[in-house]
Amino acid sequence: MNILGRFIVFASAAIIISACNPPRAPVSQASAPSTPRPARIAAGPNPVPAGTGTGTTTIKWTTGDGTTGNVFVSEAGAEEHPFAAGPEGSSDAPWIQSGKSYEFRLYNSDHTKLLGKVTVTRAAQ
């Protein structure tokens, strides 16, 4: 077989092989839209262990969707006061007293929607 014949056989074989094994389409790097996590607020430890002086708890929160949240605290049902802010975070509350309850509330950025709440107490001595 001459060179031209070999070339034709080789080219034909290459065409048949490539037709049987087409290149794979690249996998898309775009992912499906993620479902936002639920908003959460928690305290730990809760209840705060008994002891002398005041106790400390750490408040942790997330709005779940990356928007800014505002955490407020109310002592024994009194008027609430700003405590912390951000899409997520943690902050210590080092003034927890025995015999009182503290409600920490997580709101959306404009304080129109309650996203979650947690009540913190301290064990009696």
C-alpha cells in the first residue's frame, strides 16, 4: 500500500474513532440556586451556671441569607435595647444575674420582622 493509501486508511480510522467518542461537554460550574439557611439565634451556656457575681453567656446568630440582622435584649419583659448587629456573629453578655430572665431577639435590618428569639436564665445559687 502506498503512502496515499495509508494516509486515507489512517484518516478514515481517526474519523470513525472520533465519531464514536465525541468530546464530552464541559460540566457547568454554575450551581443550582442555594436555599437560604434559616435564621437562628442561640445562647450558650443556657442556663448560665450559678456562681458569685454576674454570669456570662454567648449569643450566636445568623440571618441565614446574608442580610444584616439586629439583636436586641429585653430584661424581664422590659423595653428592649440594641445588643449586636450583623448577618451573623457572636457576642458575650457578661451581666446575667440569677433570678432574672433575658430575651434576646433577632430582627431583620429594619426591625420589622422577628427572625428568632432565645430566653437566657441563670441557675440559682
